Amino acid sequence: MMDDHQFRTAMSKFATGVTVIAAEHDGHIHGMTANAFMSVSLDPKLILISIGHHAKMRKMIESSGTFSVNVLSREQKDTSMLFAGQKQATHPYSFNTFANLPIVQESLVSLACTVHNTHREGDHTLFVGNVYNLLINDHAEPLTFYNGHYKNLQFEGV
Ligand code: FAD
């Protein structure tokens, strides 16, 4: 049998990028670091994020019906730590605005999404987002997360 620790360790062996999800409701903007992100469909253009049921972000997205996904660059480790609660903010973060949504400036990619579907699965909620606009920054490299640690990878063809 496996325990929670073994399951977490197994999942941590899947190297990922790092995103910050941002949503606005009632004039308040909330950000949260997430690596449970995937592309789902090209037609229509759908992505998926998985948010812990007890995270504030879940209620924010349910209330607003929209969110942005910001893929972080290797220069944005502090931003990831800020929105994961690993580092305390001294002042409210200054978000940019794109397609009527808050976004994290200087990200590799920002996706503007409306909620297409929601699934409660175990202790997480899966939000399928319909991507209605996007920004791409071709001049940066990704922040990555592996085995519970941030990594700067060397990108070489194999
Ligand atoms: P909080 O914990 O209250 O907020 C998160 C942090 O963001 C707080 O420190 C808060 O001060 C700060 N913050 C939010 N908005 C602002 C603002 N406007 N100005 C300044 N600071 C602000 N959890 C998941 O559910 N799914 C995932 O896919 C996932 N992936 C992760 C990947 C990584 C690499 C890491 C490190 C963590 C991941 N987590 C994930 C955990 C998640 O990021 C934390 O549990 C997070 O604290 C939950 O956020 P919350 O919405 O409950 O709000």
C-alpha cells in the first residue's frame, strides 16, 4: 500500500512549469501559484487547472467566472513564492491588465479565460477554461518545478 507521502513524492517526479492564476472579484485581485495546468483542446481552445478545494482561489474563480493563467519565467521565482505563501508580501502586488483580466507582467505567456466547466474531484476542483485571448513573450525561459524544488533547466536538444 502507498501512503500520502509516497503519492506526493511520485507526483513530484513529474517536472512541470510554474503558473500564477489570477482572478478579480468585487475589486479585489487574488493570485495563486499552480503547476497543475494542462492544455485540453484546440477547437474550442480549452485549458485545465486544478485548485485545492480549500484555496481562496477556488471561490474567487467561482465568483468571477474568469481567470488568467500566467506561465512564469526563470526570473519570476520570487513571484511564484509570493503567490504560494512561501514569501510574505510587504505590499499588494501590482498586476497588469489584459483582456479585462489581471495578469502577471513579464510572464512567458498569459492566457485570458472564462470558466467553461467545473468538476469537483476529491479534494480539488478542476476548472476547464475557455481561452479567449493570449500574450506570448518569446524572449524568456521557463521557471520549472521538480521534486519539490524550483529548477533552472538547461534547454538543449536531445
Ligand atoms: P493564499 O494562501 O491566501 O494566497 C497565496 C499567497 O498569495 C499569499 O501569501 C497571499 O498573500 C498572496 N497574494 C494573493 N493575492 C495577492 C495580492 N493581490 N497581492 C499580494 N499578495 C497576494 N495549489 C493548488 O491548489 N493547485 C496547484 O496546482 C498548485 N501548484 C503549486 C505549485 C507550486 C510550485 C507551489 C509552490 C505551490 C502550489 N500550490 C498549488 C499551492 C498553492 O500555491 C498554495 O497552497 C497557496 O497558498 C493557496 O492559495 P490560496 O488561494 O488559498 O490563497
